[in-house]
Amino acid sequence: MARWLGIAGGNGAMAIGFAAYGAHGLAPQAAALVERASQFQLLHAVALLALARMGGEGGRLLSSARILMVVGVVAFSGSLYLKALGLTLPLPMITPFGGITLLLSWLLLVIAGFSKEWI
């Protein structure tokens, strides 16, 4: 649980830091990318915080959802941060990959909510 709490806190702090930087230090088009990335990152930091609170409950489904959420945030928000800073993306199509990964993490939570593993 402590590791996931730390990951959630780190994501929240990074989202707030990037949001402040985007609001005060970037051109409008880049600031819009940072705003979107930080919103997604902060939202998922809160979700990770809730999942961390559950600890080991939920078994493999929740564990997989947590991992997919972190991968999705790194890919989606990270790629938008790189674009905003004018850097080249390491992989083509990494932003949509991150979005799909985030979507899959939420779908695993839906499955966990209705599965016998969770009940």
C-alpha cells in the first residue's frame, strides 16, 4: 500500500507542478497541452490514491488496473508534456496508446466491481 500511496502522491505533485508551469511559463498552445495532461494526471492520482487505500483487496484485477493506470499516465500525460516542451516523442502514437491504457484500467475496475474475485 505504501508504494502505491507514494506513486499517487508523486503523480499529484507532478501534475500540480506542471499545471503551474504551464499557466505561467508557456505559450498558449503549449499551455493547453500541459493543462490537459495535468488534469488527466491529477484525476488518475486521486484514483490511484483510492486504489492504494484498498491495499491487496480485489486481487489481480485491481493490481492490473493500478499498473495500467500508471503506464497510461506516463504515456498519455508524459507525451503531452514532451509535446508542450517542444521535444520529440520517443514512440509514434504513444499519446493514444496512453489514452487506451487509461481506458482499459477503468474497464478493469468495472469488471472487478462485478466479479466474484472482488465480492
